[in-house]
Amino acid sequence: MNEIDTSKPPMSAEEQKAFQARQKQRAIIMAGLLLFMVVLFYLITIVKIGAGS
Amino acid sequence: MTTASTSLYGLASARDLFALTKPRVMTLVIFTALCGMLAAPGSIHPVIGFTAILAISLGAGASAALNQWYEADIDAIMKRTSQRPLPAGRMDAETALHFGIGLSVFSVVLMGVAVNWFSAVFLAFSIFFYAVVYTIWLKRSTPQNIVIGGAAGAFPPAIGWAAVTGDVTLMPVLLFAIIFFWTPPHFWALALFMNSDYSKAGIPMMPVVAGRESTRKQIFGYSLILAAIAIAPYPLGFTGAIYGTSAILLSVVFSALSLQVMMSQTSEPKDMAAEKRLFKFSILYLFALFAALVADRLVLA
């Protein structure tokens, strides 16, 4: 998906700006989701340990 | 499939990835799975219950993504679906496929690790059933496609139940059967006034293949079977009077609206008031029936 595709013309300045803005938006959302999963797995672990004891 | 300018060099937006999971369908999945969970005997820790609903929702989102990956060609032909991310050229097919498979694996592993492996296998089967058996195999080859697709949509309450109990008994099978028999009248009512779109895309939808009259008769037939199954939990002693009364009232209205559809002769979508009424009521029917089931369980408890 991200290899250099020589068949397409290079990005214009505006396209590059939009591309980077989208990358940034996706990275922020991914970071938020990962943080949410860390918290969720922490809580699951606590519940499982509690149930085990 | 796509051009650099519309998909920004293969980088789909987060909004389009979210749209790929069919969020509106997911609300019904979350609702019915939650109802299955709340109606099941026994208890589940709120964190584990939340995780189970999350896993079921992600599994449904994964099925939707795989469905849209495979159906981009027919989605492009139909007006209702032509603006989805793939046919509109805002995402490439590879992204949708990877997203769908990744989400499928994650949802099943999450369910297995956090909840139990019985419901994880059940979830995996439901994804396989929707993406492969329905989407790839049967949707384009049989006019009973919606009946089979209905089975895929009917899994969530049974999986929600299995998350609590770790098994499947007669009651979750009845919950499955309610959605299974609800889907054909719900979807065929829509297909009747959207007929031209399906004809254009070459999907063997019942009104296209068997004609309007036969479809209308089948809608009524399925509504009677649905009524019998929806009411059954009450005489079988699985639920109390709140559910029993609600199921009877809702099913009588559903059957009456289906009868109106059967009596209808019109072929013009703009005149299909009875079909549109049934379609709208069918959504309310399912929400109200499952809400009554939960209310009944909470009152009995």
C-alpha cells in the first residue's frame, strides 16, 4: 500500500499536506484506541485475578 | 478500483474505515447481543460483559467490512450503496480486506481470552457464515439469500447468552429464530420498494425472481411463523407476562401490517405505503420485543 508507485505522478504540495494531515489523524485515533485497550486489558486482568482467588 | 486523488495514495480516512463497519447495523447487533446477555440466567462481571459486547460488535464490523470488500462491484451499481467507501473510490480493496480480516481475528481472540472460548468459536462461526456462506456463496445464487443472511444477523443474542452461560439452550435458539424469521419480511418489504436497484445489480432478490405477488405472500407467511416463535417463550415458561403480552400485541400488529402488504397490488414504489409501513414497524418490533424480554427478566429477578 505504501510502496513508491512510479506509475502515478508525484504528489502536489496540497496533496502532500492532505496526506500528512490524514496520517496524523489516523495516528491520533490509533493511539487513543491502543490506550483504551491497555486500560481494558488491565481491568480484565484484575477481574480474572479476583475471580481466581 | 481507485485513484490517487480520491483515496489519497491508498490512505483511507478513519471516517471511511468506521463507515466500512456499517455502524447503523451495529447498533442493532449491540442491542440484541446486550439483550441476550441480560436475559441469560446467571451473572457476568460488568467489565467482562462490556468486553463481550465489544467483541461481538467488532465481529459484526469485521463481517460488514468483508461483505463490502467482496460486494464493491454490485454496491457501485445500486443508488443506496454507491456512496460507500469502496464503490465511491475513497478506499482500495486491499485496505478493506486487511481491515476486515484483522478485525475478525482481533474480535475472536478478545472474546476467547476475556470471556470464554465457546462464545469465541461461536463468534468466529458467525463471521465466517456472513462473509463466506452468505456474501460470497449464496447471496448471488439464490432468491432465498435474505433468509440465509438473516441467520447471520441472528447470532448476536445467542452469542451474548453464551458469553454468560458458556453454553446454548432452547431459549437462545428461540432468540436466534426470532431474528431469523423476522429478517425476510423486514428485508423483502424494503426490496419491494427498492426493486429496480436490485434488478439493475442482478441480485436474485425475491421480488426480482419470484415477482411481487409471491414475495407479498411469503412476507405474510413468514410473519405468521415469526408470531408463533416470538410468543413461544411465554407458554414454554421461559418468560413472564410482560414479555408474553408484548410479544402477542407486537406480533398481531406485525401480522396485520403483513396482511396489508399481501393484499396490496401496486407495482409503483411511490404507492407502496403498506410496504413502507411494515418496514418501519419491523425495526420497532424487534427493538420493542427484545426490550420487553429484558424488562421481563429484570422484573422477575
